[in-house]
Amino acid sequence: MVDLKHTQEQLELAPQRVTVETRYGPVTGGRAANGAAVFLEIPYAVPPKRFEDPQPLPDTFRYPDQKEYIVESAYAAQPRNDGQAAAMDFKAKVGLGAPTENPLFLNIYVPPSYPSKRNFPVKVYIHGGFLQFGSPHGLSAQAQYAAAEREEIWVNIGYRLSAFGFIASAKNGLTGNYGFKDQWLALKWIKANISAFGGNQDDIQLTGLSAGAHSVHQILHHLSVLPPGENAPFSSAVLQSNAMPTDPKTSAQLDPQFDALCKALGLDPDSPDILETLKDDTKVPASRITEVIEEEKLGRYGAFRGCLSDDWIITSPGPMERQHNGSFATSLRERGVKYIVVGEVSEEWYLYSIAHPISSPADITFQLERYFTPEFVSELVGHYPPLPSETSEAELLRRFGDVFSLAQVYLPVRVLARDLVARGFPVLRYRISWGPEHGCLPHKGLVTHGTDRALWTLCFPALTDTEASVARSWVGRVEKEVENALNGHSRAADEVLLLDEEQNIGWAKDPLWEELSGLANKILPSTASL
């Protein structure tokens, strides 16, 4: 892995400051070594109350006078039992600050030519981490290189994670999805305010990696059920290595998780004042919540995810039914979404294999049930031959990685593309089978989950000259093929734009399409054939 400097460290080395006049008063940022203007931790909402929906900045709000937005002071409160990042320095994942329940801020990267030049395209990035971990300050999220090279603004969103962002409970009236609602409010702020930073508010692309891509899929579904006339705060979307495979669990299905958290904290989940107690940070500090989660005291309930709730996505018909029957694609088009890019890397399995400890075949099922219903897990595990009891650790990890990446990436990205293409919605599918030698994530020399990030962000310090050339070619080719799709030259759903092992870029047949077609028909019976 490459030793990159944090954005704050880069800004501290440069004396230049850049001030932007916003509707909430002036904000001052710095310039990175390549001249990109950078603003760190710009608030987009008022400080949130625990387990409640975010609220927008009031019209009377003013950013503090004389403050310079050049510091990585905070990251979302989160547990630290992140197997995928176990080999990383924690600060490389979250930045230089301290945990907070108020990570509702944006990092904004603007091309060096600002303010003499304006009207830049805008790319919004939602970081990954299973919705439990991560930060917009992560080294892999740095966007000053792409901002300068391609003259486009990048905006990284901070949002609440783990229990703070995704707890839900029917019996306690918690509708959940607070982290998704944070992201949505951030998008509305960006749409309304990015022109002050030189951005084109009519050319905003929403992107996400891993759980960020899952978030993008959630946001697309939320958008699709808004009242008529309410348009998207973005015009295109990119889902990198993730999507929703099934409807989320309901709040009633998540009641046992609420109870497990309470019991781990030494609280009675049936106490009449339990919600009041949990919301009181003087009685239950954030550090105590993250502690019981990272110590695995919640068992299979330790991962907090999205909830099927009418205040976010309507429950009947559910999101996957609407996606399949065509109303999803129709609604996206009506609300101004022009196209979607969705894809994967060739060896997703490795990073998923180290997400949780696995010592027996039973552990595979146990860990998957953190994320999916037992019925769905049973179908997934049953897709593979049974493992003998004397299976080696390497074989166990490979099986876990294969099943987990199938559920999180390979199956849902194909179902999403299939459902959109069937309705004539412009989609570009991609597959990456080559990656740079170094990067910000452990990869053991494999083209695994997240290792393509340096290509999309043109992270030149992590790339050799040859690799940088490939990255430029890749990003440029994707842009060209999107234009072709918008001009009516669409590809079939079983074709992918492939970056192959020899660094060639071209169209190819999807090597997994036939296998996953049969699997989708079997375990997702409501879907038509791929």
C-alpha cells in the first residue's frame, strides 16, 4: 500500500487560501499541492439528534466567521471490528480527527482553475464500509487529482454509520435509514449550493463504492417513489461493486437487533423509558455503543443496515418488485436521471473473505445472517457444494468470500442492469480485471474489492506512469461509451466494458451471465430470466 499524505497534511504545507461566498456566509479552504481548492467538513445539516432524521440548515444559519475549513477534525462514530481494513492504519480509513455523532459534512474538491473558470461538472462520492465503517477523509476518497486532471468538482459525503445511522425498531417507532437520509439531505445541499463553488448544478453525478454503491441504489429507489414533480438532485449515477439484492428487512424484523443492543448495554429493552435512555448520550455514550458492537456482544445482530420503511421507500410494492416491473426505471427517467453505470472487479471475493473470522462451515451462514434473511442465506449457501467438516482455513475463507461477494456484488449488479435495460433505460456495465500494483487497500496482488478506486480518482501518487496512463484511458473510455449509450448505441445487458489483464479496454461478453441467470431465477423467484 502507498503511503499517502492526508488532505489536511497537504493543505497545511500550502499557504494559499480560497474563500467562497455561500448563502450561509463565506467559507475558506486551502489549495492542495496540485492547485486544487479544497474545503474540508462543510456542514450540510444541523447537528443531528441520536436516532432521529437529519434536519436541513435553517435560512438564518451562518458558517462561523474566520474559520478555515482545512482540518480533518472528525469522523462518524463507528466500531473498529472491520476485518477488511485490519491490515490498514486506522487513520488511513477515517482521517486524523476524533469520533462524533455529527459527521454531517462535506469535503469539496474544486479544480485549480477556479474561480477564473466555472460551470464544472460535479461528482458526488459516498464512501463504503458495510454502512458500519469509513469516512469521507479516507485516503482512497481523496479527489484532488481527478479534480485537477479532469476539471470536475468532487464532493465526498459524511453520514452516520452503524447503530447511529441504521438502527430500526417497529415496537419503538424507529424507522431507521438515518444514514441514507443524511446522504439525501447532503445531495439537496449540493444541488442548491454547488454553483457557489463553480459547479454546474445541472450536471451532478452520484457515485458510490461498496456500501456507497448500496447507498446509491437505496437513494435511487427513494427518488423513484417521491411525489410527481420532485426531480432528482443529480442526473446520473455510478454503482461500483455493490447493489441491493433483495428488499431490506422490515422494522419488525429488526426488533431483535434493537433488543440485542439494549441487552449488550445492560439495559432492559422492554423498559417504558428505554428509547429515552438510549437517546441520552450522558447515560449511554457513543463510545459505549461502539464498544459493545466491536466486542461482538451483539452476535449475529452486530451489523446495522437499511430498513424497509414507508418514510424512505414504500413497502408495498417493495423496491425489488418495482424495479422488476418497470415502474422503477420509468420513474427515474421522469425525475431526470439520464443513465446509470454499474460494475465490478474480477476478484471481489478476497476482501469479502476477510470481513469476518471463519473457522467452520457453520460460521459462513452465521456471518451472512448479519446482512440477509435466513431464507436468502440458505439459498446462497445451497448454491455451492457442501463443505466437509475437515475443510482447511484457506478453503473456508475462499468459500465465504465467494458467497459474500456473490450476494453483495455479482448477483445484484446484474439484476439491476437487467431490469433497467429491459425498459430501455441507458446502462453501462463494466468489469475490471487489472489493477495497479499498489493502493490504499490490502489486495495480495489480486484485483479485489476496492482496488480500482485509484483508477477512478486518478490517484497519481499510488500509480506508476504506465498505470496512470491506463487510468486516464479507462475513465475517458467510460465517458465515451456513456455518450454512445445516450445517443442510442446501447449494448446488451450481458455485455461489459472490460479492462482486461493485459490493460486492454473493449467490449466483451459477461463470463458470469449464464450461471447467475439460473441462480437469480432460483433464489429470486419474482424476477424474470436474465
